[in-house]
Amino acid sequence: MAIVCGLTFYQQARSVKSHESQAVAALSGISGSEVLKDGGISSTAITQAQDHTAKAKSIAHGPLWSIASVLPGVGNDVKTVRGMTEVLDDLTQRSLPTISSMSHKLATAQLNSQDGVLNLKPLVSIQSDFATVSTRMKHQLDTYDSLPTPKIGMIANAYRQGKERLASIVGTVDHLNSVMQMMPAILGQNGARTYLIAVQTTSEQRSGGGLVGSVGTLQANQGNVSVGEFRADAELINGGNGNAEEYAVFNGPLAFSLDVRDTFAVPNLKRNAEMLAATWQRSPYASEVDGFIAIDPVFIQEMVKLNGNVTLQDGTVLTGNNTAQYLLNTIYKDVPVAQQDAYFEYIAQTVMDQAFSNLNATKMMAMANSIGDLIEQRHFYAYTTHADETKYFQESGISGKESTPQVGIYLNEQNPSKLGWYIDRKATVTKSATNKDGSRSYHVKYTLTNTLTDSEIASANTYILGGVQKGVENKPVAESGTSVQRMLFYAPAGGSIGKISSKGDVRDQRETTMDGKQLTTSVAYLAPGESVTFEFDVTTSPKATAELTIDQTPSGKLRNEVDYQY
């Protein structure tokens, strides 16, 4: 009898694995672009997943599994499998159909009126439901994460697949929920708003993005949206906005003035808002502002991809594939310096006008799908000074939550140039321990490489290559083609960073404090073809419930890949 029961249990375990794997396969096509597409998530995918999760749950809650749940050796695994099947079935039976229904409702809504004013009511009407389902899905993920990993091999594989797919979907919905809550506020749901729009160039890095090249405005009131004229940074260089600690960190080899151009050297959105507002109030265009929006060439490229190509005055056509490279590299080769500001301003103005004009449901959903990744990777910021609206706007810097630990790694170009386009990054985060107090330890390896080649040097100019502007020693910061990065390293909230070791030309490493946070800073010199590597250990807060991630300066790519080895 024991042999028969054991064989039956084994066969049922194989069935559970098969059903869960097929459910995951049915859901594998659901990505950010699927969740809010016209008509919602594929009904076929949902139906297939529902069928498999229901069958897996039914098997795992059968009489034989009830007996097995109290047996030594397999009891805990059985409880885990039961919990796993319950969570995935709840996801497919309740959460995904709700999202699909809301997506369909939004897709059929009339957002734009004849007078060009955006109708915000359809967006507002689904905010509560979207927040509810997002919270429910986070709870589902927390429940799943709290289950111990099964020891039975075939079940463990299905468990890991389900965990990865669930985390991906929950993350996507969380991003979308933030956007759906945030967009009506930006568009003036709660009254007249004026936001500064800062355009950054990440080929000259600053911690949170890049050098600010121009600033415009977005004005909104109850869906009536207009984008104001963009002003080049030359019109707005009217004094520094740093405090003593910030100036002390950025004291060389090029001392940052912390005027409008250097705003995002400080990786703290609250400070960025204060700095931008101070610049604006000293300018001829002074007005009250309610926050800011920051964009970079990758954001602009995504908007071009959504809204259509942009043709420049010289006939160049910007597309959803070439815009970032043009703005970060090509323009500095093809367009005279005296004309570059006009090009940048025209592109930013055109793209923002296109983004907020004729904003129908399809465009809104496409933008919502894109903005999640853009926010996560620091290509887009939205910050409000209104305390009652802050919940779904971005946090002030790296995650301040001990539950979601992030280590901050930020770059700041010290050799004035556009060499950021050529700096390649590779990062590995390896989990080393889960400690007795609940904290988690990791080893981080972070490598920067200057990929500039001889042929590229020959086709570039000093505006790209640098090597001209003098630093604090009254001589050029570095030779032409050598990138010099002021690095900032931050521990996760409630956690710590061990001693940072480095290979390559790294100088001036020190620990300091800026805006209430401890950090380690150093200067990396990257000649063409050369690399520097930083390695260090990180321990999270005991309150961490998620694995460690890296928050880093954005580049000319949508995402800087990190090899997370958990």
C-alpha cells in the first residue's frame, strides 16, 4: 500500500509541475506592453493559465496530499506546493481578469474632447480599482516569497518559474499603477500646475542623469495641457545652488559650480527640485512651480517611437531607433556648436508637444507601459512639491525603504566632454549569506570600460573628447579621450557597505556625508581602452524583504544590465 501511495503521489507531483509550468508558459507573453494594450491581457492566455492553475490547486489539495503534509521529510514541501498553487490560482482567477477589464474600459474611453482638453474622468475612475489590484498582487507575491523553496526537484523548478513570472507581472502592474495614479495629477486633476522640464544629456554624466542642457515648462489645469518654450542652459547659468557638503564632495579634479547644469550631480530629487526652482526664480522667466519633470535622450527616443518620427531642419530623420545616439553622439559631430542648442530645443519642444497633444486612450496606455521602465532606469523623473500627491511620484533618491534595498552607484564626468557615450558598464551582484538577524549579504563587482577606439578618436572633436577645460590644478583635468568619473557609492537604507577595493586608475577615495547620507567617493580615470573595477560587500537591513538591486546613473541605453546571482 505504501508503495502504491508513494507512486501515486509521485505521479501527482509530476502533474502539479506540468500544470504550473504550462500556466507559467501561458503567462510568459505578458510583459509591460501587454498589460495595458487595447482590450487588455489576452483572454486566451488568461483562460489557459486559469485551467492549469485550477487543476494544480485541486491536485495539491487532494486527500493524498493532506496525508503527506504531516509526514516527516516531505511535509514542508507539500505545504509549500499548496501555498504556491493557491497564490498562482488566485492571480489567474481574480487579479489578471480585473486588470484586463480595466484595460478594456480605458481603451474604449473618450479621453480627448473637441476643444483639445483632455478628459481625465476615465483615468480617475479606474485609479481606485488599479490601486486595489496592485496591492492585492503585492500581497500574493509576499505570500509566495514567504514559502520555503521545495526540496523535491521537479516541484522546485516549477516553484522558481512561478516566482520569476509572478514577480515580473507584479512589478509591471506596480509601475503601471504608479503611472495611472501620477498622470492625472501631472495633467492638472487637482488644479493648475506648472512643472519645469529639465532635459539632460547622459553623454556627460551626472549622478541622476546628465548635464542639464535646457529647461522648459509644462502647464496643466484640469486636462488643459501646454508645453512652454525651452531655454538653453546658457540663459540660466545664474549662480550655484549647492550647499557646503555638496561643494565639498564635488571639489575636484573639476570643481562643480552646481549651477543648473550640475543639478543632477546630487542624487536626491528633493534637492534637485530645490536647485532647479532656485535657478528658475533667478531667471527672467521666474514663476511659481509645482515640481519638475526630467527627461533624457532615451526617454525622447521612446516618445519618438510612440508618436512618430521627427525631421530636423537639415533633413535628418529621428526615429525610435536612432534618436538617443543622435542626441548623445552624432549631433556633436554633424552640427556646429553654435547651432546645437537650437537643435536640442527644437527636438525637446517637438517631442513633448507630440506626447501631450491628441492624447487618446491608445497613446496614454502606450506611454504608461513605457514610463515604468524609464522611471526605474532614471530616464524619466516626475517630482511634485504637493505633499498630498507625492505617494505615486518618485522617491527622493535611492530607495529609502529598508524592505527594498538598493546600493547606489553614481557617475559624474569631471573631464568636460561627451565621453559618456563610450563608457560601458558591467555589474554583478552575488548573494553570499542570509544572516541570523534577517539581514542579507552580497558581493558587488562593478566595472567601467572606456570603449573609445582609434578610429572613433579620429572622427571625433574636442567637444566630444575633452582634454581642454582646466580643473582645480589650473591644467586640463585629463588628456583628450580620457573619461574622469567622480564616483559616489551609497549603502542601502539601514544597511552597510564594506571597504571598497579597486583595480585600475582610481584616486582620492574617501568617506564623507552629503545631505544627511553617508557615502564613499573616489575618482576613476579611464583612458581609451582602459577599465576600472570596484568590488565591495553589502549587508542589508534586517527588515529587507527583497533582494539587493543596484540604482545607478542612466546611460544611452534603456537598461544597464546587471547580473544578479541570487
